[in-house]
Amino acid sequence: MGEVYRARDTTLNRDVALKVLPEAVTFDVDRLARFKREAQLLAALNHPNIAAIYGFESSGHVQALVLELVDGPTLAERIALGAIPIRETLQISRQIADALEAAHEQGIVHRDLKPSNIKLRSDGAVKVLDFGLAKALEPMSAAGADVAGSPTITTPAMTGVGVILGTAAYMSPEQAKGRAADRRSDVWSFGCVLFEMLTGRRAFAGEDVSDTLAAVLKDEPAWQHLPPTTPDSIQVLLRRCLQKDRKNRLRDIGDARLEIEAAISRPADRGASSRKPAIERLVLLAALAVATAVAGWSMMRGPRPSPSSPEMRVDIATPPTRDPVSLAISPDGRSIVFAATTEGRSRLWLRSVDATASRQLTGTEDARFPFWSPDSRSIGFFALDDKLKRIEVNGGAIGELAAAPVGAGGAWNQEGTVLYAPVPDAPILRVSASSASSTFVVNMAGVTQLDVPRQTGHRFPTFLPDGRHFLYYVAGRPDVRGVYAGQLDGSPSQRLLDADAPAVYAPSVAPATGQLLFVRQSVLWAQDFDAGKLELSGIPFKVAEQIAIDSGRNVAALGASATGAIVYRTGSTAGGSQLTWFDRAGKELGRAGGPALDLGLAANPSLSPDGRFVAMSRSVDGNTDIWRLDIERDILARFTSEAVPEIYPLWSPDGQRIVYSSRTAGKPGFDLYEKSVNSTAPGTLLLQMDTVAVATDWSPDGRVLLYRRFDPKNSTDIWALPTEGDRRPFPVVQTAFDERDAQFSPDGKWIAYQSNESGRFEVYVQPFPGPGGKTQVSIEGGAQPRWQRDGRELFYIALDGHLHSVQMRFASNNTIVQAGSPIRMFMTRVGAVVQGGSSQAYVVSRDGQRFLMNTVAEVASSSPITMILNWHGQKN
């Protein structure tokens, strides 16, 4: 296709790949026009596993594509070292399939997929290159032949017109015959690549091109060379991909991706069993027997296993996760829902105990803390758009139940009542499972009473068997924190025991009473509990050790069903964060606070105007305060210390004050407070609210404070608070949609913010205070806008997690703004792009050359979910 150079983009200060097209293309007007059309089409493929096209440039007769530079070896170079281990092969092939799936959904076929067109980055990411032969799917021309799908060879005649073709060993039979290529041609090539990774040899080989094409058309791959430990499902997948008649071939690469993800998430199947030690085979047989038994259990309150049934523990493998505590087992004990991370994005996954694979629940991106309906047909969860939602397990329909700015657990009884904590620092509220209205404001008192300041929050309710009583966790002082039992009628609650996280009730096979399971110092304990009398008895006994626990939110990876089945996950949570400096190319420059300083659950960083300090929210022992980090001296100090949560800090333009959100004793919602950086006294009330207010930015002159206001009727809106005069707040952007996190331009005449009015969050710019219309800045989703100091550049994070830059141009009268095309910079690793209850996850240095990112731990693996069956409630 031409020569490729490593080049330097001096405008954006980054390295790129420059592909200079051959003269056969540049001097052919029609072919050059085709390449330009393809470049425009392919530039829309914004996917983490597809090397991006940044532009199409020309200089005289030289025509070049500007491409993302991907460092690392090609897959061909990796295979040259030998066959790739199965686990690594599956991880690589899943990403390749994901890239092809994204392209196919846009009507784009690669046509030339081969190991040399696939790059392996050092961080494990896979990039598919060279969609140069791809084009939009179109009807066949009248001539009936599609030269773009022809065999590998470039004949002299073809060379004259610059026809560029693929490589014979990976070409589908239809391409080898000179017929049109479609998605199934890519499926064939994918099968060839997968076979070669597993075996270290090509699926179809010959001494020359003719022999190779003959093998493609007539021969079968040497299946006997597949490793004996290749999962049966992958062997079947390969045979379906490499069907010579494309009518019989796997039709959708997305199905291949799902099969590979299933193979990754489950233990090796019987294809590998012949090599397993005898004890491992027994474990697999036991698991199969358990799955068969579980499938026969009755719904909800049906008969449980006999007391003579042996207690069993089975490990269930899952995809990796950054959120191990988000898991729940269905009341009937047949299914488990959990959070898992793929392609940098967390979603809810569902695993039936009698199935061999897990599946993603569409529409649950960045969802947290799932819980089940009593009939095991629906799941409640907390979404990133500040809503409590429900999803039907089989139908996939999603509905909104209530407003929940952060969300800290929920429960669902047989009468359709849902208990939930809208924020970690509120009482437990209730809403109907069929309701679409929020009780956040009108019923802030809830079904529990928050004893402020001794108690800082009520969290993670779970119903007891009668559906009227429930357990929940109280955060606060050591003498009051722990597990409580409450009632729906609002009667006074009673404290049951001290613990580090919420407890669950598990009915046992024997004795007749059940047990309360709770966690202390990462150890899971059980104690006899009479759910009718709400009384504990006997001595606690140990069930498991090293339970994963999120100490900042006081929740453990633990769940129990009405049948007595119990699930838990061991290991540590990945909830820690680190403030890390990056340059414009995404190169890590160092950590704020140094590598030895553990920030724990830090959020919402705000950089002081002089760049010396970072203010942040930080949770310690279940309570959140404002902390201040001295960047130069690596000193972390508490800035607020009240018994109520203090969150969302924001520096004033002069660097002398910090405004933040906090609870006022005896009042609902979160109010705005401010405090001098030189004061040791408590903060001063700035604005009192009946709901939640979060300051997002000051005007450059310090005369106006922007804040987002949560309103159950209008979702989240943008308001302004004058700091002088009558100080009367006024709305800036107020609609039925969510508008958040407004940022002033450096001259104070514009604001940038994010809104989901289009169905997903995009970044917009409009005049402040008006009048004037808004201009959309982001493309294909975006959030967290930040201005460059000179106002000519705006940054935002796209929904795929990449930081983007947009050049901003303003008319001379400063009433019209024009936004340039977004340019992708680097992956941010800040977790959820739309931060839900949090605010910004990064700040920009004064010179716009560095970015302080609140990065979260990236998880390469995770512990399995352990399931206890035939729970006896007795010490082993």
C-alpha cells in the first residue's frame, strides 16, 4: 500500500504513523477518491482495538494517511517465536473479534486480516491495523466481479492500476475464486489467525501461492496439531469459522467473540480433562453434579436439599473485575449476577449455575451493587446516570425506579417494595418496584432514622424471610456502627452486632434456624440467628478467610439465597486510586504524592491555582472528608473533620478558599459550604438545599459559582450562585435531561458542560449567562470537559475512556463558537467516564501540557466466586 514512516505531529506534540500511498494510487483519480472516501468512513471507527485514522493529508503529488502509531510487535512476529499459550490466545483473539465486530456493525469488511496486520502492545492491548482494503458494503456492480475480493497475487495488469490484495494463506475460498468478500470472509481469516496462534503453523500452506490457494480451496487444516488442552468449544468454533462454503460458515464474528469470552470465563472443559490429575477431574465431576442438583431446586421457598446432602464449595470463574463486591445470588439459588470488566468498561454479567458460560447484560455499563427481585426474574442496580434501575433477566428491558445520586445497596420484597440507599450518607428509603418516581426529596426521612452525627449513613439493606424486617449497615462511630435490623413500618431499629460490612441471612439445612453471615477483618463468620425474633445465639464460627471488602463503602463480596446457597469472593478490592501526571502523548510522568503514598478511596481532585496543592474527597473508616495533598512535599493532611460527609472540593480562583458539599444536621440533602485554607474552624454554610448541590467551577473573577443541582423532577441541572449582591441562585441550563459539571472558559464568557439530551452524554459549549445557542463539541459521546488556559482548546473524555482535544475558535464579537474535529490523545484509566455521583476525575496543568489523572487500579485477573451449596450452618 505504500511506505510507512514514523512521524512527529508537531501541532499536537505526538508520534504518528504516516502511510504514503504509491503513485499508482495518487495518479488514479478514481482510486484516490475511493481511498479518501474509505479514510473518512474508517475514521469513524472509534474502537480501542482498531488503529485510528487521524487524517488524510496531501502535499503536491504526495498523498498520505495519518494513522495512530502503535508500538509493539506484530502477531506474526509473536507467532514466529512459537505457538501461543491457550489463555493468551483467547485474550488476543477476543480483542481481534471485538474489533471486527465493531467494523462490521459499520458495514466495513477488513478483507486482509492476517497476523502481520495485528499489533500487540506491551500493556496487553491488541490493535488491528490496515483496514486499507476495507470499504463499505455495496451491491455488486453490473460486471459481477469484485477485484477487492480477488486472490492475493498482484498481477502486472493489476499493479498498473494499483489494486492491492491480501495474503493467500488467510484468504477465504470465495476471495480465492475472485468473488465478492463479505463479513464471512473476515470470519474465515479470523479462523486462520486463531488456528495459527494455537498451533504455531498456518492453517493452509504451500510452497508457492498456487499451492496455498489450492489448499484453501480443497484441504482441511491439520486439526491434529491443535493442543490437546484446546477447549472443545474453541475447536468447534474453529471448524465453524473455516467452513469452505460460506453458507455453512459462522455468520457473525460477534458470536465468535461471545464463545471466546465464555471460554475465558470458565475452567478448562473436557478437551483438557485427559491431562488433569485425578483430584481435579473429581472436582469437575462434582461441579457438574452440583449444577444438575441446583437446576432442580424449586423457586424461592421450595424444598431445600436434605440434611444428609454433603456441604459443597464450588469455584465459578469470571472475567476480571475492578468491582469484586458487586455480586448477588438469586433467591432461587440458580443464578449469580456480578460486575466484570472487559475492554476497560465494567458491566453486569449473569451466570446460571447450570450453564457453562456467563453473559453480559446490555445497558448495565458501570452499574454497581445489583440485587434480585423475589421471583429471580429481575435485577435492580445503580446506574451511572444517578438512577436506581431494574432490568428483566430474560427480556432485557430496563426501567427506572428512583433517583440515586450515588447508590449504596438495595433490596426487593415479595410485595414489590424496594429499599435502597440513594447515597452512602442517607437513611434507607423505599419505592415501589413498579414506580418511576423518586422518593429522594419527599421521603428523605425514609424507613430508618439517621442519628447525626453519631451515624454517618445507612447502607445495603437486605430483606429477611418475612419481607417486613430487613438488615442494613450503619456507618459511624465505633460504638454505633455495625449490622442493624429494621422494619418497614419505621419502628425503631435494633443493633445486632459490630461488623466491617453488611450481613446476610442464610437459611440452613440443619438446624431449623438460619445464620447471620458477617465479615470482620476480612474473615467471614456465621452465627445462629432467629429471623422471627431477631435474636442471635450461640458462638460465631469461621466460614472463610480473606473476603474481598471495600472498606471505604463498608461492603463485602457476599450474598445468600432463600434456598441457603451462599456466594462470596476472596481477595482484595481494586478500589484504590492514584493521582498520576501524564503528558499529552499519554506518557506517565510521575505520581502526585509519590509511589509510597496510598490515597485509598480518593475522588474529585481539584488543583489549586498555583499548582502546589490538590484537594480531594477521601473516605477513611466509612466517613468522607476533604483532604489536601502538598504535591511538592508529598504531605497528605485532613482539611475537614466533621462527623458528616464532606465531598466535592473546589478551589477558589484566588486559592484562599475551598467550597465543598456537606450535610447539615437535621436537614435533608447536601448543602454548599466554604472554608478558608488557613482556618481550623468548621466550614461556613454558603447555600442550603433540600436536595444535592455540587460546586463545579468558579468564574475567573470569583463572582459566580457554578454548581449542579439534583432535582427528582428535572434530573440534574446547572445553576449559578452569585457571590456578591443578593446572592440569589439562578438556573443556567435546566431541562428534563441531565446536565452536569459546567466549566467556565478562561474569559468567563462561555461554559462547557455535558448533557444526555441526545440519548448519551455529549459535551456542549454555550454563552454565559446568555443569550445564545449551544454547540456540540464531542462526537460519539463525551464527558468531563476542561478548558486549556488560553481558551483555544477544550479537553474531554470520550465514552471509550480516551482523552480528546478540540480546537475552539470564537468570532470577533465572541458570540459564535466553532469547534474543530476531536483528536484522540490517550487512554485515561479513570474508571467510569461518566462519574455518577462523583465529579471530575482529572485536572489540567496551567500550561495545558500535563494532566493529573485520578487513575484506578487496572485488574488483570480476579478471584473466582465461591459458591457454598447444602449449607448446614455448622462449624466444619
